[in-house]
Amino acid sequence: MYQRMKPCLAAAIAACLALLPAFSTTAADDSAPDTLCVMTYNLRYASPNPPNAWPDRRPLMRECIQTVRPDLIGTQEGVYSQLKDLASDLKEYEWIGLGRDGGSKGEFMAIFYLRSRFEPLEFDHFWLSDTPNVIASSTWGNSNRRMVTWVKFQDRKTGRQFYLFNTHFDHQVQAAREKSAELLRTRIADLQTTLPVLVTGDFNANEKNKAYEILTTDSLLKDTWYLAKTRRGEGLASFNNFKEIPKTNSRIDWILARGPVAVAVSEIVTFSKDGQFPSDHCPVVAWLRLAE
């Protein structure tokens, strides 16, 4: 009798495991001490007005981020008051950023990091224009100012150092996206370092866009989505527009890497509650390990 029941028991266990949420398997991927969980997340700027008002989205965003438990988050579109709210909700994180219009004005490309794990060694900002060191400069026909924030980190767990660049390309002007990609590529090359470089961002372009080609040609940067052994959310768009996520295979939010990197899992996180998304973008996450 016991021997005949074993297949039934195994089938029941397998069925239960299949019903577990994706986060339960994802969380296991960061068990190795040197694994980095990297998230790129367009927060959608804070508005007090419904629908999708920031006070309604704020607790969902906190829950989403706390569920994934990223080590590093490259955010886009957050405004100063919104970033302070997130910092208050996510007390284990610090952040570095500057408003794209200077000081606390305008949207930020803020980088959040676990304060217990990372030590920022250097940081800076530049604008995606012909005059990248001029605050709020815009010379490529785009009406919105676009910028990059970067940080050089040391991982206290491993002692390794690496760079993280975070950006938001223009949503309207293709020439501006291409020139932004060229400038970003140049700035990374100008580091003249063998340290790993990670790039997070909302690029307002999918992998068929010329801007993607510019950044990934000659394997200067590699797309962690395709390096991953496992991909979750394949075929989905990363822009949900506060509606049902399109199955258009249009991923405009990327995590790129320079240098040897092993990626266990990449995921388009589809977190929502009662039909409400935390943002009009889904966060994209990579669990990766930087090689020596």
C-alpha cells in the first residue's frame, strides 16, 4: 500500500510547488553571498491626482520592492518628495541623485543601494547633450532634459568594486536616443578601467532600436536579459501604462553589463494588487554575479 501511494504523493507535492508564486523561486537565487540583485524601475513621477495617484501607489511600490529585495535599484522619473517617501518606506536603503533641472528640481535618476552592503566611493552626474557638464542642458531636440547618474561602489561582502550608471533616454526624439547612447558609450570607455560596469535605465526603446545596437555593438555592453539562464516574463512588455501588460515582447527597460558577469535569472516583475500597478512600468530585475 505504501509503495503504491508514493507516486500520488510525489504528484501532489509537484502540483503544490507549481502553484507557488514566482517570487518564492526568485528569492532563492540570491542565496549566494556574492550575488547582486539589480533592479531598474521607472517610478512614474508622483502626482496627487487620480487615477494612479502617488498616495495610492506608494504602499504598493514599497511592497513590490520589499518582496523582490534588490541590492541596487536604478530609478527613473522620481521627484524629490517621492524619493524621500521611498527612503522613509525602505529604511535599509540610502540613495544618491540630483534633479535633472539642478538641485532638487525635476526628475531624478536616483540610485538606491543597501547601506549595510555597499560603500559609495565616487559619484557624479552628466546630461545627455552636447554640453554634458552643463546642468539641465538639452541640445538634441528633446524638450525634456535627460541625464545620467553614476556611482562607483565597493561591495562590503566581497571587497569588489564596480560602477553603476543609471539613465532615462528621451521618449520622442530618436536622434536624441542615438546620441545619448553614443555619449553613454563614450563616458563608460573614458573610465579606462577593468572594473565591471552595470547600466540600468528606461531607454524608451526596445532591442530593435538603433540606440540598443550602439550600446551593445562590439559587446561593449551585454544585455543581462539574454545572459540569464532563466528568464521570467518573457514575451511581455516592460511598460504597462497602468493597464494589462501587453504581450508584445517590447522591453524598454534594460540592465546592461560590461565585463565578465554570470546571470542566473532575469525577470519582468508583474506585481499588482486589485488591478493597480505601482507604476506604469514593470521593474526589470537581474540576479547576477560579477567575476573577478
